[in-house]
Amino acid sequence: MTHIFARFLKDESGATAIEYGLIAALISVAIIGGATTLGGKLSTQFTNISSYLNLTKKS
């Protein structure tokens, strides 16, 4: 029984997959955060352009 437990403790075959999964999750969070910020700024910019075009159209 102790041999099985010792072998289990030495087994690192899933560690790499978990590390890659964590890296992918962190990259995803960064992309989502960046896209959210960029999306808000783009929305504001397009609203400003639309307002400007509507003002020049009325003149």
C-alpha cells in the first residue's frame, strides 16, 4: 500500500496540463478585460462621431 502511495506522490503527469490550463485561464481573463475596456472606449468614440455628424447635418 505504501508503494502505491509513494508512486502516486511521484506522478507528475497531470501537472503540466494543469499549468497550461492556468496559463490559458489567465490569458483569457486579460483578453476579456482588455476587450471590455476597449469596447467601452470605442462605443464612446462612435457616439461622439455620430453626434458630430448629426450636428453638421443640421447646419
